[in-house]
Amino acid sequence: MVDALVADVESRLVTPTPPDVPVVLRARPGSPLARAGSNVVPGAMPTEGPLVDTFGRVHDDLRISVTDRCNLRCVYCMPEEGMVFLPRTEILTFEELTRVARIAHDLGVTALRITGGEPLVRKDVVELVRQLAQIGFADLAMTTNGTGFTRLAPDLARAGLRRVNISCDSLQPERFASIRRRGDLSVVLAAMDAAEAAGLTPLKVNVVVMAGVNDDEVLDFCSFARDSGRLVRFIEFMPLDGDGHWDRSQVVSAEDLLAKINARWPLVVFDPEGGDSAPAERYRFADGRGEIGMVASVTRPFCGTCNRLRLTADGAIRNCLFSDDELSAKELMRAGGTDEEIALLLRRAVWGKLPGHGINDPDFLRPVRSMSMIGG
Ligand code: SAM
Ligand code: SF4
């Protein structure tokens, strides 16, 4: 199946032009990017206009991971012990991060999300946010575990952050601590208050649902959403855990969650005005109190409308969470690459994107990097 998709994409990557961008390429053997050759720009690829792939999907959403480090060790993301972090010299500097972001902005990217690892453990993160905000993205958001957030919330808002997603997988203190291994629920709930007080709204709360771990709290989280007005997003557990223990039996499907919620509080599908590039399907409670979202990456993939591009902390451009194809913006920048060459690199990363992540294919291989090393 994957081979057929690769062949399909490859058939679109025709007419190689002479080499003009010396890029370091890391690609899964046999993937379209690998076969295109490290110095070959596919002739059919547009060199102006928005960042578009061979399926016509326009990419206007960039997620940048500013560190692979984290102060927590969530069971679905990192191993408890033995995580090996990138050496500091491999991490993009502020100058490099803002450079790629600025070039992406010039190519039509309108939404930037700062993530990690835990973005708040990056030294001087407020200053980084200030520099990224100056680029002028229509939307500048962050995903954080909330543990170091309360103190920084006003500064982050002043620096230009617009919105925040805070991760919280249980409303029971002991369970919360066992899922996040080092976390404290009260600190994260205080962070939510601080985000709202600083005007970083609408506040989204990310909940990774795992069978037999926290799926019995779904209605509690709905009550929380109804009482607080916060948008709770239930995320299907994806095969990106650092332990490599993911198994389909641990995934609770959005369909099952919706059935459970609907039986208690009927839901109405909701399409926010002006659209929302977020992958979550959004639902309002029919009685008008609150809303929730479902990020059904496993059982209802939204690849057909995917508009996302990622930059890892070590400067790799990735076109999909689940693809190991990477083009190194860091190598290009550190070899003296020009802005035009970096722009071309971004275009190539998008152009080589497969139609879907293939999680549900029998020959699916989980990516080499786990979630914290990519940037969620
Ligand atoms: N450290 C920050 C945090 O926890 O919010 C930002 C980075 S974290 C990798 C981004 C998001 O990915 C979080 O909401 C986290 O819950 C989610 N996540 C991590 N591993 C996941 C997995 N295996 N499946 C689904 N979501 C996952
Ligand atoms: Fe850290 Fe976020 Fe991964 Fe948890 S999900 S280990 S907080 S990066």
C-alpha cells in the first residue's frame, strides 16, 4: 500500500532540473524525497505562490519545536529513563528559528505554533516568542504542559503570544501524576487560570485518551469543558510514544467517545466561523453550554486536508508527523544557504508529501523519532 502511494507521488515528481540547491537530505529509503536525489529540484514543483503539495494541499501552518527536552515524562510520549537529548550545538539558535519562520511566513504560512519537548524549558523562551511575533503571523500559539507556565503567562502575552494549548490528561491528582510521571495537577489547573487572566484565549486543553488509563474520565472532562468554557480536545493515542509500547488496543476511538458523550449530553457538530486549521472535529453541546474537540488521528485521519509543516528542534523540516522524510534546514543554513535556497527546501519538503500517514496500513512503520523529538 505504502509502496503504491510512494509510486504515485513519485510519478508526479517528474522532470528533474539541474541541481541548484545543495541540501542534506534524510529520507526513508525508497521515499519520493530520496528518489528525487539530494540535489535535484523536481521540475514540476512551483517555485512561486503558496506552499503546495502534489495533491493541491496548501500548507499555511508551521509548528516549530524549540527544544527536545522536557521536565515531564508522559507515558505516551517519553520513556521514564534513558531519554537521550540532542547536544546543544545541534539545536537551532533563535536566529535560525526566526529565519526559517520568516521565510515560511513569506511563503504564505499564517499560523505558527511553538512546541517541543516542553517549549518553556528553552532558555529565554519569552524573548524567542517576541522575535517570532515580530514576523507578523496571523496566529501565534504554543502547546505546553503548563508546569512552568503560570509565572511566564503575562510576559508571553506581552511578547505577542496569542493562544495556548495546555495538556492535561486527568482531573484526578494521582492519576495525573502517574500519566505524566512528574506532574502536579494543581499547578496545571493554575496555569489554565493564568492563561485566561493573560488573555491567551480561547484556551484549549489537550487530553490524550488511553484505554483503561483515563477513558473513564471522558464525561468528567466534558463537565469541566461545560463549566469552564475551555475547549477540551480528546486526542487519540498515536504510535509516537518513546517507549514504543503503543498498541491499537490502547486507542479509544473518537466514535466511541462521541457515543458515550452523546448519550449524556447530545452534541452538535460545529464548524467555527472563518474555519479552523486545527485538525480537531469540533462539537457544541446541544444545550449551548460549552464545546469539545476530537483529534481522531488514528481512526479518522484528516490527511486529506492537512496543511501542516514541522521544523524539529535540530532543524529538520518534516512534512508529516509519521513520515521519516526530513530535509535539514540547519545543514543548509550552516553551510551558508541563502533565503531563496531555504524557501526552496520548504517547497521541496511540502512537494514530497504523501497523501496520508498510513497508520492503518498493514506495512506501516512507526517513525524513528518519537513525539517529543518531532514536536507535537
Ligand atoms: N510538552 C508540551 C505538551 O505536553 O503539551 C508540548 C509538546 S507535546 C509533544 C504536544 C502534544 O502532543 C501534547 O498535547 C501531548 O499530549 C501530545 N502527545 C504526545 N505524545 C502523544 C501521543 N503518543 N499520541 C497523541 N498525542 C500525544
Ligand atoms: Fe513532555 Fe509534552 Fe512529551 Fe509530556 S507530552 S513528555 S510534557 S513533551
